[in-house]
Amino acid sequence: MLNISEKNPITENIDKYTSVKNLKNRPHYKILNKIILYVSLFGIVILFLPWTQNISGSGAVTALKPNQRPQTIHSAIAGRIEKWYVQEGDYVKKGDTIVFISEVKEDYFDPNLIANTKSQVDAKKMASKSYGSKVNTLSEQINAIENEKVLKQQQAQNKIRQSILKVKSDSMDLVAVKTQLKIATTQYNRSITLNKEGLKPLTDVEEKRLKLQEVEAKIITQENKILTSKNELINTKVEVNRINAEYAEKSSKAQSDQYTALSSQYDTDAQVNKLQNQYVNYQIRNGMYFIKAPQDGFINRTLQSGIGETIKEGTQMVSIMPSQYDIAVETYVMPNDLPLIHKGEKVRIWFDGWPTVVFSGWPKMSYGTFGGKIVAIEKFISSNGKFRVLIAPDKNEDSWPKQISMGSGAQTLALLENVPIWYELWRTLNGFPPNYYLPKVEQTKEKK
């Protein structure tokens, strides 16, 4: 019916219609065809242009160093707010008083607590000094006892030597008396014999007998003397032992008193150290009644208010922003992009509220972006499911605007490899990650 397979007679007679002739004669279609052709050719050329792969992230402006970031000032002790010296927005210098608090614990109510503690410390020091003097006196006493003991021992040893010599002398005298006894006995016997023979008178015999009796008496006396000398020697040795025991007892008693004094001195020293510790703690605590600014900065917010309000230890009082700080940006990247991020890489940044025109693939054609370098990469994932990256200004590029305030938002682009646009489109459509990227490291030759 449509005569599709055979020659269609409809097409043979279509040119006779005026509308068809007018459509064929319109030049606009030729121009449109050329435009489509040129656009297609331009699009094909664009597909082969270079495109810089990048990793985008969002974050906020912060300080580069921890001590330059906003901080809260806490109360180290419990107390009651008595007076405020600042208000929000004030500029304070390091050491300026922010707020004064009074004491609320009954252990520290005494207004003369520091002076009384100082008096206790001084008294204990004097007691320790007295014990030290006693220890020194006992040491001198022990030395005197030892010296006296040595002298007494020398004296007793001399007596022993004297007793020994006396025993020897008495022994020699006893031998001499025994010799005299033998001589007297011989003479007596000879006198008797001569008397019997008539050569000696009887008086001579009696004299010899008397002399013999005297010699016998001397022997007994000399034996008594030698026994007495031996007893004196024994007594002298016993005296030596008594002297050793006596002075050992005196020395032990003095040493015992010395150890007792030393123990008391050490105990007093421990009490002195404890009181000194309390004294220093009280002094430091008195300084904590005035909460001061730790550094120069601006008071952002007072976190406590009113007069007479009671606070606990560690209560946040005010928030302060340091006046001097090195600006930085903290941004967050997805976990699958983390292997592509390296320390020292260049990053392009644009800030909220700052006029910006961004071409992510052509960073050199962007306007209003600023250069930065990665200085730190967090090794543990954050609570938002991303990894934190800290970026500092790139010194080789334009400095960041001074009008940027702390905490304002920022967007970042970490620049990776240059690839054709068609490759980037193909990668994006297929959901592939950017090419694994390692920063170029300048290789330096070792000097010979």
C-alpha cells in the first residue's frame, strides 16, 4: 500500500509543491549544518586537551600551630565569681586579669593561712636544727668516750705489764730465798757435825738454826708475795674486761641517743618538707584567684556570667582568640582519595565570600584561588568519615587575603596528573578513581 519496495511515485511529484520548494531554498539550514559541523570538530579537539585531575575537599580556616588557635581559659580551683575585668571583644595582653574569684572551701578561709604556715615551717626548721645540734653533741660525746676508753685500756695494759714484772720479780726473790734456805740448811747441818766433833761451840749451832728458821719464814713470806702478785695480775686483766664492758655500754647508750635524735631529725625534716609543700601550694592557690590571660588576644565570649556564681575546678570561663597567628586551612578528603594525598603537594584554595571563578581541570585559568602546600595528613579517620588534611600558604605564590577570619569556610583542590579530557570523562562515567599519583622527588647526585 505504501509502495515501499518499489519506486515510490510520491517522491516523484513532491517537488511541484510550493512549500517544498520554499524549504529547499532556505539558506539557514546550510549555516546550521556548518555550525553543527564546527561545534562537533571543536568538541572533538577539546576532548584531546589536557585536564588536571584533582581531589576536592571542603573545610575551614584555622591556625597552623596549636598555641595560635582559639582556646578557652579554665578556672584551676573552685570559687565564687567576684569581679569581671573584661567584656567580649576586648583586647588583652599576656598576664592581664580577666576575672577575680574568691574562696569557697573552708580549709582556705583563714586570711593569715600563708603566714601561719610559714611560722610552722620556721618552727619545724628550728626543731630540726636542735636535733641536729643534739646529734653533733652526741657524736662528740661518743668520741670522748672512745678516747677515754683507749686511755683506760692503755692504763690497764700498763698495770698488767707491771703485775707481770712484779710476778717475775717475786719469783726471782723466791728462788733466791730457796737458795738461801739450802745454804742455811747446809750450814746448819755442818755446824751440828762440827759441834759433835768439838770444833764448833753450841752457840754457833743455835745461830745457824735461828738463821735457818728466818730463811724458812722468808720463803713463806715470799710465796705469799708471789701469790699476791699473781692475784693482782688476774685482777688487772679482769679490770681490762670491766673497762671494755663499761665503755661499750656508755658508747652504746650514746649511740642509741644519737640514733633517736637522728630519727627525730629525719621525721622533723619530713614534716618541714610537707609544710613547705603546703606553704608553696597556698601561695600558688592565692595566685589562682586572679584568672589571667595566657597570651595576647581578643576575648571572643564569656562562658560564665554574673557576680557571686559558684564554679568548680576546670570550669570554662572565657574564650580567647590569639592576636598573632599563622593562618592555615584544614580540609577533609574521602578515604578513597587519601592514597593520592602526600605531604608537600600543591593545593588550590578559594575562600567563602571571596570572588572566585574556578575551573577545576584548568587551575591556571581560575581566578581568586590561592596556592597552598600540604603540611600534615591525619592518620586516623575523623568523626565525619573523612580524613583531615592541614594546608599552609605556599610562600612561592601570592599571600592569602588578610581579611579572612578564623573559622570561615574554604574549598580545596589537590592537583594530580594531567590527562586528556576524553580520559577524564571516561573515568568519571565508569566511576574509576583518579590515577595513582606520586609526587616528583628531585634526585640530587652525591658529591664525590
